[in-house]
Amino acid sequence: MALEKQGFNILRISLRGWDTEVVDPEDKLERERTKYVLQSGLLGLIVPVIRTFFQHPFKFISTLKLAIKMGLHADRAWPFHLIYFAEACKLLPWLQDFNAKHVHVHFGSNSTEVIMLAHELGGPPYSFTVHGPEEFDKPEFLKLGEKIKRSVFVVAITSYCRSQLYRWADYKDWYKVKVVHCGLEEAFYNVSAPLIPEAPRLVCVGRLCEQKGQLLLIDACRLIADKGIDFELVLAGDGEMRKEIEALIAKYDLQSKVRITGWISSNQVRDEILAARALILPSFAEGLPVVIMEAMALKRPVLTTYVAGIPELVIADDTGWLFPAGDVDGLVTVLEDFLNTSKERLAAMGEAGYKRVLERHSVDVEAGKLAKYFKALPTHDSNK
């Protein structure tokens, strides 16, 4: 939407999501604007494959070979890559009918492979954004180097993300990697944030899963409780580890101190952040969590780990606290420091975080960077 404000005409394409339940009118409008590759099921891919074969037989065969190559020693078995090839055949005429001059993809996994195959079939050139950490857990199996080689440029959301892409790209392709931060819309941060609340409450927002470190956080809360320090913790979210986390809360008799919300809307997430004194995120692996940007935009300090791109945004003793990932003693030390910090000091840290996140993550500024890269493409003669 920020790119459209800068004059670009954008066709939205997604593999799935047509049946996702949405409430917000803007989300509903976006869903109506989007074309869905798999909406007709796998059977809906057969005709596009046959049509592409007869229209572009030589490109069909060479691209099919590439799809099979991508499936060798890959994250998913080669039959999945034949499906990605079929998906490329399905969306190719959409790009041609739209007269698309460029395709930009989010995430360096299967979605980028689909567009890479569409490009090899005769579609427009492409670029893609890498967020992490999933891409960096299995870069060789995702063939990140191959995707970078065939792209015109690649977006990393942090400098750390860029460094990881350098590891898997040929040196001659390093120039393609650009840093464009994720952006916050003005409507999110251009509101009056309530004062720091009286209750010593923290909120941890995120999927209940291994990489977010909630089990370590419960261990730390038990040690804090044993010291007689008052606190409240809200785990905002749901996920595959909920039962395990609930069992640990019960084992440590922390039910009066720790609450799990389950799945909540973005507006409810905002309310939970504003009702807390700070956001805590003890992650083991990340890219750069948007929720950290959101908390800082709502003038709340952040307690989080020295992981990936997080230290590029969160400044220790200025906008929050940083501690080593996986270190329960380090986490306890930070929690004690936070719980002994005055509301006035927390408010000052919140103001510093607000200023920093606006400087680095304005959606219009970051979309402007992306627009500059689109307009600099050698074949660029349109804003499509």
C-alpha cells in the first residue's frame, strides 16, 4: 500500500489465504484484490501446465529441469518442486495479462522458487525479501544461492540478515543484496500512549514455540518468584507448545503470576502492550520481530536477546535491556533490574525507543528505498 502511494500499480498474488477469516475491512479488501494460485486445488494446475507446454515447449523443458534440480538434496522432496513448477505455469498468464515488469516476493522459501520458475518460463525478472530465521536454518536445502543468482536484487531486513545472505551468495552477487527495514504505518504509532501502568506487568507476544524461548522465561519467573519479587507476566499468543508451557506454570505454581491469552487480534495485542510496563522476548532465533518495533512505537521498553538483527534496533540501557539468548541467570538479572526501575526511567526509555523506531522503520521511508531499487532496474519502463 505504501508503494501504491508512490505511484506503483501492484497485482497481489498469493499461494493460499482465500479462506482466511478476516474481520478488518482493509484486510477484506486486500483479500478481494488478491489472486490465489491454489484456490482451484491441485487439479486446477493441470490445464495451465499443458497450455504452457504447447506455448513455450523449449522453456517448459529447461525450466522443468531446473525444478527437478531444485528438488535434489532440498528441504522438501522433488515432487513438491514439480508442484512449484505447476504453480509457476498457473500464475504466468496473470503476470502477462497484467503486463508486469517486475515481481517482488516475500520470504526466500517456496514462494521465491515459484516466481523464479515463472521467470525462467518467460515471466518478468524478480527480487525477493528475506526475513529469517527460517531461511538461515536451511539455506543449502532452500538453494538460496541459486535464487540470488537468478534474481535482480535481494532485500535483507537487517544488516545481520544481509551478512547471512553473503554466506550463501557468490561474491559477484553480493552487490544485489540491499537492506530495507520492515515498516510501521503511521496509524499504528501516531496515537497517545498511556502512562506506564502501576502493575509490574510484562507482556511476551509471539507464537508459543521453541524459538521464542517461553519455557526459559517461565524458569526465570520461578526464580524471581522465589526471591519474593512481585511481577505479572502475560503470554500473548498460542501455539504448539502451549500445553508444555501450561504444565511448567502449574509445576512452579505460577498460575497467579502468569496468564496465557491464546490467539488474539492485532488490536488486542496493542492493548496488552499498553497495559504492560514492557515487552519481553527471550527468543533463541529471530529475524527482527515486528512486535519489538510495535512495542517501541507504543513507548514501551523492551527486554530481549542479543540475536540476529535485534541489537541493531534495541539499545541496552537506552531503549531497553539485552541479555544472552538461552542464559536463564542473565534473564533473571535483567528481570530484577527492570522490576527495580522507576516508572519515570521506564517512560524515558519508552520515549527513546519511540524516537529510534520512527527513525529506522517508517513504512513510507522504507517503501521509498524499495521503490528506488525498482526504478533503477535496467528494463524499468513502467510502475507495474
